[in-house]
Amino acid sequence: MFDENGYTYNSSKTFKYKTFIEDYDATDKEGNKIKRQRKVLIYWKYEDALMAARKRNDKLDRALKSLGNNAFTIKHAYDEYLKELYTTKNGEIADMVYKTVDCEKAKEDAKFDGYFAIITSELDFDYSKILETYSGLWRIEESFRITKSQLEVRPIFVRTQKHIEGHFLICFISLLLIRMLQLRMNYSLSAERIIKALNTSMCITDSPNKVRVLRNDEVLSFDKTNKLTLDNQTINDLLQIINAMNAEIPYAEYTRQEFDKYLNSIVVNVNIKMYKSANIRMYNL
């Protein structure tokens, strides 16, 4: 990391990086030891170095102040920069123990300010793709939050293996559709707002062979739980979704055959980076 050989700098010298591929020991499915390869990105960023230095200096200041109050029974973030010193009379038993600021540790930590290392199995990724992928990990955490809160993946009120798998499949498909909508709309709406907007559009089956698509005012009267709130933002969000999908909402009554024919005619063209364009047909799930 500290070897300057191999680093590439930007024009302002505020960012540098280097990548290399290394072998590492791993095990296969049978437990046999094998050699595999991984790509390592090491980079340094000036802004991150300044931030790390500010945080460390703040800890050092608080560590220095703590020496005067002797409140060492409570754990603090700055404890890492405190060390104990011992004085003895005979060299065997400590006669006095006191704490002081560990300046040597602070100096050693300062060497690493602004440096980061990312390891990936994608050997063909360049440094920019590795950083882009790493910075998008927050969406994975957000997806877990959406499935647990908005999609109510838990608690589970079914007990058989088949029903449990069906429950999670429905939740996953719902998450996938939400993410497709967000991608289509350039993430202009949160998952919560999309779900709220879509919940204002419903269809009901008055009879086995009839499907009626409800207008917004009908939705409110039909919603006996009174959980839907039709405000201007929700209406605008729904209109944005409709426009993004180039869809038309046919507020009418259909036979089951007519409704299925209309539903199966909806095709979404999704362009996803790194993947070929995909035609995804939306079925009545």
C-alpha cells in the first residue's frame, strides 16, 4: 500500500489508485484446498484523509480531557488512544497505575488516513467499476428494509414449506417490480411512495368472470380499513408512474378473458447496465 510504484494519480493529485490480481487459498464444495484469484483495489483520497484526521484529533482531544476526571469505568470511543503506565518499587508488583494519551498509536494510525482496499472476485472490473459497485451496496441494505417493513415479509403466518416458499416468492417478485419501476423512473421516487401510490389503484372481482378496475374515489369508498390517504403527492406519484410506464388506466369492467388479454399485452422494456436489454412481460401473479 505504501509503495508508490503502480499508483495512478488524477490531475489534482487528490486521488490515486492501483489494482492487481493475487492468488489466495480457498476450499471447494468437497472441502478440498484450491487456489483462486481475486482482484484488489487500493486507493487513497484526499477528502477521506482529512476526515479521518479530524475524527482522530477529536478523539485525542477528548482522551486528553478525560485524564482530568478519572472516569475510566465508562467505555468511550476515544479509549483506543489511552494507554496505561505502571510504576513499581521492586520491578514485580505495580505500585501505581495511571493513564496517558497514546501518541505513538495516533502517529501510526495517521499513516493510513485516506487509504482503502476493496477485494472482488470480478477480475475484469476496472477501478471505477469496483468503486461504483461498492458504493451501491446501500441499496442491498435498503432492499432488506423494504421487504421487512413495506412488503411485510415478516412475521410469517403460514407453516408448510410450500406456503413459506410461496410467501417469500411473492415478496421477492414485489421487490423486483418496485426496483424495476425505480430504475425506469431514475430513482425519483422512494419505494414507500411507489407502494402508497400503487395502493390507490385497485381492481376487484365482483363475480368469477368479471374484473372491475376502480377509480381513485372508488378505492377510498371500497377501503373499509381507511388506511389509504389520497393526497396531492400520492396522486402526482401515481401519474408519474403511469407516464413512466407509458400506460393507460382503463377504469371499466371487463370479462376475465378481456382483462387477462389486456394484462398480458403490457410489456416493459428495461435497459440495465452490464446486461442486455430485456423484454419483461408482466403476468397476473
